[in-house]
Amino acid sequence: MLLLMLVAATTLRLCPLARTQPLCRIRTVRTGKVFHVREQIPGDHLYFSSGTTRLMKHPCKKNIALYLGRQLFLTKNSFESSLLPFSIPTSMQVGIPEVTSAHFAGSVLLLVVNRKVYVYDYEANSWNASTGVEHPVSHISGDNCCYSGNSFCMDISNSVFAYLHGDQISQANIYFSNTRGYRFQKYSQERQAELVGSLGGIFYFYSLSQVGLLLVDQWKAMFGYSDHPLNRSFGLPFDYNGTLDILIAPGQKGILIFWFEKSLLVSRNAGQLVNPVQVREGQHILYSSIFEANITIHSVAANENELAVLTRENNLYYGSLGILSSSLIKFADQNIWSEEAVLMFTDVGMLEILTPLPDSAFPASDFQKCPVNIQAILMDPQLQVDVCKVELLQGEFENKMYTIDMNSELELTALMIPRPSTSPVPLVMVSNPHSLGLQAVIYEDGYTYEGNTKHRLVSSPLPLPSPSNISLRQQQHWGRADPNFTSSIKRPTISTITLDIANKEISCLDLKPLTALISVGCDLEKKIVIQNEISACYNGVLDPVALQDNYSYVIEREAYDPNFHGQEATEDLEVPYHYEKLGCPILVYYDTPWKPVVELWREGKFQEVVEAEYVLLEVNGLFTYTYSLTADMALCSSQPQNWTTIAKTAGDKGPFAWDRENYVSCHDPNNNAPLRWPKVPYQILGGPTENKVVFDQRNGIYIFFISIVDPYYSYCHLETTFSVYVYGAFPLPIFPPEITIVLLTGATLLSVWLAYMIPELLHTEQGLRVKGFWVSLRRRCRKSCVTGKPTQPLHSRLEYFRGGCGRRLPRALQKQKADGRREPGPGRRGIVPNPKSRAPRLYSGSPAPGRRRGPEGPRHMALGPLDDREGEETAHGP
């Protein structure tokens, strides 16, 4: 008898009743049924394989949900209308239409039907079979990000895993898709072949930036993770009784809910710690677990902060997903359970018990709804729920997404107003402390009109001399965490920041935790701009009007290689110039080493001049430029990368594949590549070196692609293109300069030698003969010019030069010839050359009238024999 009384007392404590009002009021949804028409449902009717029903809501589109039971129902209005059973077209040839798993991925619904994955686009009402899955699968998993307009958020919704539950993990066939399930590819985790146990699931925990594998072995389970630093160990093991369903709570906070008929577990850090859910009454813990409470779970529902459980014992339990612990309290009894019933949260503090009602007259089923107002029930004094200690908790960052790029900070603020005479404890947490760090400070910030104290919650890396904002930055830059604790700084990550009350009562329904999603990655508002203060248009070298008028230029075939290998092309290339994209080219003198000035801009505002390492490549394959430094001049300790080595490993990425993800610095002490060719050009600009571009002797336009490759400057792929006009180069010579220099040097030396040797040779006998020959030849030429005919054959002079018996003029006649005229005798006529005419003039013995005569009389050249002894040559007058 005493034992029966103890059991009854325990039951009363576990089930405090509130009979003043019912738990919920039932209503039935019935629409579109006017005429009794029995229509045929097209396709194969789908059904759920599990013995218990499920309801899956779209985490972002609250009105879209899928009911899984003996029939499937897909709604777009929260079951506010009668629905036909969900079916798959017979053309898909699924065989047995048994559904084992389902998942919403953005605007599509993924279903595993008969061990295959199918995609249903509920917006376009179209079906597709997934490709790439070559082995049977039973489950799919994924997550959804509800911050629209962010590319990183879209990647979360597009990522899906497919796997066979219970398969040996060392041999498990796992598939991954980043296309919302349309195409899959094989996935393998590091050291997967070494793992022991069966596969309980695989999930992408974005709140931790890790892929988690659930290992099940001998009724124990634990998570293994993919990346540093969690890949070196496993999460703590927990009891795995039966096949646990795993729910990922919305909001990317890392909250996981594991449940089975006799088990309910919760993890707040993506499976690293898994704890059972307690059952409470007021402030007292009745049972430490569901198994200890001896209840059988039928349906579980959860949102960002709340948890509800419907049991086969016809009971409803409610709890909050607290920041420190989770517990349930039991509501009053009411006949609410059935085999087809499921739970569904419609809003904060609003719960519905949904049951489909088949209609014998119509194929469409109606729905019975029993809405539960959680706040109204919690006000029942029999539940012994304390009043919420906080009146207000707000922050401008609630339900927003922020980005922290490399070396950046984020500032946030929050305000808390507690009830009088209470001491709530605010607590700020990040889901991924391996990549995001903070320091929280709280201070009083005035009073309300009612006299309550306002508390401002801030966080700052330095002591606060005055009120400040919250400052968040990468954990690696705080200097307080061990390198074995932090994640790789090169890898972009994600984390959530949550502000909640540590000892918050379950009655604080309207006091939701403040949550923001922090992407430690690329800030899409950043871009790089090349400074162009001295342009070719500004200096009049190029005309901007002509550049905009379908301007094009020609690259000589010997100056470019379309394959970027530095080999000459087979023909010239005509390149159109895109002025709207490139603007006016930067003006660069060819003989001056040059490098661009790179500026960082964000949201249209200048930030800084980029000093990080970057690379250049001419987009048309021009190779008429090099670099001022070589590998050894740049003090490289290992062989530096270049465009040739990158192209060999780029695959199908093309020639412009050099970026922050594949760059390895030759100054990195962890780079083990030996320095085999120290004289190769060092092709990296910026950073610790003073490397510059050196142009060949060629004028023209260069269009460069620039990429920031320093992995520690930004998570973004900062890239752009710009143009340069090189001027000042003279045309290349026809002959090589070496040949020209040799010829000029030889000619100079020969001239110097001749200037020295000719005077020396003229003093010799042979030289005198040569000199005499040229002197006599000159005289004969002068005489020929005077008389109009040669006075002596050339061969006689040659005989004289050879030392023969050539005849010479008498001395007297030579003297007269030297004076330029002959004195005629009395009564004789003479010829005097006319300075204005080459024709001779005849004179008589007396002077012409009017002509002046010199004091010695006129001088005439005598006409007669050249020599009394030589009568062979005579001169006759006309």
C-alpha cells in the first residue's frame, strides 16, 4: 500500500495538472470540397518507411513543410488547405515508392526513394533524378542559411551529403553535392579507412566549419571531424540506444537534437559534447533523462530556441534550448496523441499538434489542428515557473550576417535591462572559438524612466577607458590561444555569436537569444584599383576619343604566344581595346623599371595602398617584358613559383590560375622545394622585395591581369585587369648591335693605322714614285681642263712612273707653264686664256684698243714647239 502511494505521489509531481483550461482547442481545416468528384491521383503514392510520423519544416520559408507518415503531404501554406497525397511521376520509375529521408535545400525538396535520390522543384513543379550516386543510399543531410543575398549563405543551402546509414564507415560510400542535390560526387574524409564502427551520419557543421562523421560502435557514438584542430581527436562518446534521428536546429548555432523512442539528447557545440535532456518540475530536476522518466517519444519539434515532445502516453513536454542546459516540463493532460499526430512550431511560443484526416469521399485529406499557446500555459501557477528576470535584451546585430576579412574587426553593442532586485547573468558565446575570439565587458549605462538600471554589454581587446562597442576578430590575432587550438588562418570559416542569459527562466519566451552569423572570410565589398595618375591620354600620347571608337591594335607575331609559353606565334594578332573596362592606359617609359600602385577600396571608399604580394600576366600572351630580380637576388630560400609551374598544375582552370590558394612563398621556412635555378626571374611583385617589371625595347599597349596572391592579406580573390602604354623605345636596328660595334671599331683602327703609315710610306722610294705619279696626274688633269684636250698620253706618264724613258718638258717651258702664260715674240700672235670662257682668244703683237697694259707690257704664252729637241709635239694656233 505504501509503495502504491509513493508511485502516485511521484506521478502527481511529474504531471501537475492545470484543469482550469484545456491544453488546446481543436479545429479542422477543410477546403476545396464542394462537388463529390473522385479524381485520380497521378503517379506513385509515396510513404515514409519509419513507424513514427515526422514533420519537416523549411527553416527559411515558414509556410512550407512536408508531412511524412503513411502518406506524404507537401504544403505551401502551413496546412491551411486540404491536400492530395504527395506522389512521384511514374516516369521516374522508382519501383517501391518508399521514402527513407527528406531534406529542403533552398527551393527544392530532396527525397531518398528506394535507395536513390530525387529532386523536386516545388516552385517549378518538376522532378529530376540526381546524378553521380553509384551506390544505394538511405539518408541525406544538409543545412539552410536564411540570410538572403549573401553568396556564402547560398553555398550553405546548396551543400548536401548522401550516404547509407549503418554501413561500415571504413568502406562507406559517401557522396557530396554543392548543386542542391542535382549532381553528386564521391566524398572521402581523411583517415576514413582507419576508422572502426558503422556510419551513423555525416553532416556539414557550418557553425564549426567542420564536416562531422558520426561513428557508432557497441552502443556508443562519437563524432570525428575533418579539419584542424578537431581532426586529431573525437568528440566525447555518448549513449546510442537505437537508431537516433538527428535534427539540426535552425540558425547555424551548432545545436543538434538526437532522439529515439526512449532517448533525447542535445548538443550545443556540433556534437563535441552531447548531454541528455532533463525533466523538471519548477526548479527541481525530476529525472536526468527521458529514459529514466520511462516515457516513449512519438514526435519532436524544435526551432531556434524551443523544444517540444509529444509522447505516446498522451503527454506534451516543452523546454527551451538554453545556452547552458536544456530541460523539459510537462503540460496538462489532454487527448492529443494519435498515430498520425505530429508537432509543429508556427512561431515563437506557438505550437501546433497536426493530424491528417482522410476523407472517404475525396482523395484530398483534411487536417486537424490543435494550437498551443505556450506563454499562456506557462502562466499557470501549478507549473511553478518563475517570472523572467530580464525585461529587455536587444542588440542591433540580431538576425544579421556580418563578414570579418583578414586583419579586420567587427564592432557590436547590446543592451540589457533586468527586473529590479534581480541579477541576471548575460553570457556571450561564439560557436567556433577556433576562428573567432572576443572579450566581453558589462557596465551600467544609465536608468530607465521606471528607475531600472540599463546595462551595456561590450567586448574589447583592450581595457575600456570609456564605453565602447563590441570588437570581434580572428582568434589567431588575439595572441591568447595556442596554435594547436586555432584553425588554419588560410581557410575561411563561419561562426555564430549568441548573447543570452545564462540563468534564464523557461518563461522568458519573448526574450529570444540575440544571434548573428559571422563569416570569417571574403568581404565582397572589397576590390583593388590600379592607380593611374599619369595616363597616355593626359600626356597626349593617345586620343581618348579614338580609343572609344572601336579602337584596335596589332601585336607582332614575334612578340606574343597565345599559349603563354614564351614562343613566337605564327601570325600577327589584332586586339580590340575595351575602353569602358580599361580606361586610358598608364604611361610607362620603357627604359625605367616599373611596378603598379595597387589600391584597396571598399564600398567606394579608399582603404589603403596594397603592400602584399601579387603577380602580373599579360592577357594576350605578350612576353616582351621581364623582372628586375632573380630568385637569388630576392633572397629566396626555396625555388619560387612562376606562371609556367602554375600552368602545369592548374588543370582546366586556364592560364590565370595563380591565386592565394595555390601560392607558396619562397621565403616560407616550411617550403622544402630546393633552390635549383637561382637565376630565373622572380615573378612576384610587392611584399618584402623591391621587384619591378622591365620592358623590352618595344612601344605599344600591354593589358595585364593582376592577382593578389598573399594568403594572409585577404580571403578574397582580389583580381582585376588594367592597361599600360610603353613609349620611348627606338626601332630595333637591322643588324645586331654587336656587328655594328665591331665594324665601327675596325674602321676607326684602320683609319688610325692609315694616318700613321701613309706619311711613312711616302718617304720611301716607292712612296716618292707614287707621290710623283699623283702630282703629275693632277697637273695633266689641270692642263686638260685648260686646253680642252690631253697634252700628253697617259701611257707616257705611266712609263715614267715605271721608270721608263718618258719625255719631260724643258725647264723654261715648265716655268712658263707655272706662271700661267707664254711671252710672245715681236710680230707673233699669242693665246691668252679668257677667265670667263674656256675658248682661247687671239691677240696680235700690239694690245687691243682701250686695254690697260702693265708696266712690263702684256704677257703672252708662246705658241710653237714644246722643245727644240723634241719636234714630235707642237702647239698650233687656230
